[in-house]
Amino acid sequence: MSCASRVYGRYLSSRVAALAVVGVGVLVAGAARLSAESDTGSPGPLAQSCGVPAASGGAGGGRAGGGRGLPVFPPAEYPVKLPPVSLLGAHNDLPNPYRPGVSWAQLPEGRKWGSTASVTTAPDGTIWVADRCGNSGAGGTTCGGPSANVNPIFQFDTSGKLLKTFGAGMFVSPHKLAVDKEGNLWLADNGGHQIFKLSPDGKVLLTLGKKGVAGPGLDEFDAPTDVAIAPNGDIFVGDGHSGGGTATGNARIMKFDKNGKFVKTWGKKGMAPGEFDVIHTLAFDSRGRLFVGDRQNNRIQIFDQNGKFIAQWFQFGRPSGMYIDKNDIIYVADSESRDARTNTGQFALPQTGYGYNLGAQRGIRIGSAKDGSVKYFIPDPCPYPYAAGSSLAEGVTADAAGNVYGADFLGDVRKFVKK
């Protein structure tokens, strides 16, 4: 295993461990403000937890106090509030024209959502989702071992009716799923370091990368995260998820022609324009510009298809997921922004480095891919300060009616209907 892979593995272990941190009353109260679990959808056991198991609620009795000398404040009484605008210019005070999100989509009997970063809309209007075979976590082997017989790919109509499911035994740990204009699927397997092109029935049409091999070669990836297909069929891959906030791991865009022949690559680890740190999501606008969610740098970078830098935007928050519709409305999911504050009575998250985006509230920001204006904001209902490394949507899409769908790392897919 490469050094980059080991760093990524340590990050994942700490991130998943954060989901099991001992909670306090304020966090349970925050989780209660999430949409109540109902007979709709197939939420996983952590879906309503904000990253803190509800069974641990009430610790500290709602009084200021707590372990290791850190205070715990009752609901709505944490003395530090998020500002209207973050330090990098992401607005927290925009109108929200959507009803609270509700758990959406019926999985087969007995199946519950695992962690997912991916929900996307196909040209025929159906919604595709990929999860980690019912397991919590990312990378690693979430679809291996006893989970190798579990399907991670699902197709639904907009009502949530299951149309199709497949993919058991095909992937190590799925990340993002894209759909091209012909309806073919493109899946980034960041556990197996490969890209798959699939027919709508799950037949493998093309693979890129070497299974189980993480590397910097032109025929290798190191935890690829997403795929975007240009109008002419050229393939763009975001590579890599490894080493966020460190000097290790790939940080590049890989471009291939429609047949999978390597064309070019650009980018390296860094913070300057054209440099990256955890490319997490990709999308094209109607002009064929490539939008790159440069997550650890808390920005979107925009390029032409030859890698020429056009612009960088910080106003959409920390991009975990991104979707641009045919009208160039852009939806950006921020599932990770945080600072060093805690209300758990102990430091459950690292105090420096990964995930820092001071003053930004988690949620989904909606605006224009044409001019970068941000119009609306669906806030994460989990209370600040956040208890876990990720909450609400890591993946985002919208249907033709403008309803929004969010895919949660904590194990759910939520639908937000316009008011």
C-alpha cells in the first residue's frame, strides 16, 4: 500500500470512528429536528443521528459541563453562532424555497442505505444512486467480503419506486456515479482505483485503471472520485481522494477520449489556481466548461476542456457534490465544513487541517453556473458545531420539476420538494 493510501486509510478510519462518538443531549435534540423517520424511504441506522448515536442522548443532563473539561451547552444555547457569510464568502442567510427533506426511495425488503456520496439524474428523468453496499464508510472495501453479494447501484423514478438494481461483486467501494447523454453509467470505484462504464443494465463496457493498484502513472489512479463526460464523449476523471490536507496522493484531472485512450492530465497537490486537494466532484455546464469540486481547498475551479484555468469560486461552500442542469442552475452540496469547536464534551474531530472552512454552514447552495451568483440555501438541520466529519448531502441532483435529492454519508437519500 502506498503512503498516500495509508494516509487516506487513516483518514477514513477516523472519519468512520467519528460516527460512533459518544453524544450529548444537544446533539440528539438537533437530530430530532431532522425529518422524522417514517414509512417512506430506507434510511440507515445513523441517518437521523447527525453522526451521534441517539442511544447516547442525554449525557450531561443538558447542563454545561462534560468530559475533559469541555463545556456542553443545552439546545440552541451554544454561545458561538455561524455568521451570515463565511470567511470565504459562502452565504448562510439565503432563502430556502424547499420543504424539509424526507427519506426517499424504497429499497428491497431488509435493505437500508449505507454511506453514499452519489445521486444523479439520467436523461430520461430517472434517478440513479450508488451506496457502499449498505455499509458505513468510504474507500476501503465496503463492497467486499460478506457484502460482495449486495447490489450498490439503484435506479428509481422520481416517486422513489425502484426500477432496477445491480452491481453485486463488481466494485470494491463505489464513490460517484455519473450518467452520459446516451444513458450509460460511469462509476468511480475509489476502493478499487478504477473507472467503469456500464450499460443501463449493468454490462461492463469499458474499464480504466488497474484494480487494486494505486499510483501516479498515466494508466493508474489513486482513489478516483468522479467522472464527467463531455458532449463529444471525452472522459474526464477526478483523481484522487487520498491524502487530503497533506502532501501525498494524486491531485489531478485525467482526460481520455471516448474509447479510453489517454489524452492529457493536469493539476498537482496544492492551493494555487490549477492545483487541487481532494477533487471530489465534477460537472459540465452548457458551454462545455468543466467544474471541479476542489473540496479540501473549499472551492470550485472552472476549466476549459484543455485544462486552461478560467475561474475559482468560494461562494458555494466546501463542495462534496455538484450538479448542473440544462438551464445552468448549479446545485452544490457542502457536507463537511467545520471548525475546531465542539459541543460533545470532548474533541471528536481533529483540531486542525482537514475540513476547515470557517463560518460556513453545511447544506446545499443553489445558484447560476453562468455568473456564479448564489440564490438559495437548503441548510443542514444538524446543529452547529458539528459532531461528525460529514452530515446531510455528499451527493446532489435535481429533477425536471426542480425538486432536490441529497445522498448522505450517514446513510440516506432525502428529497427536498419545492414549497
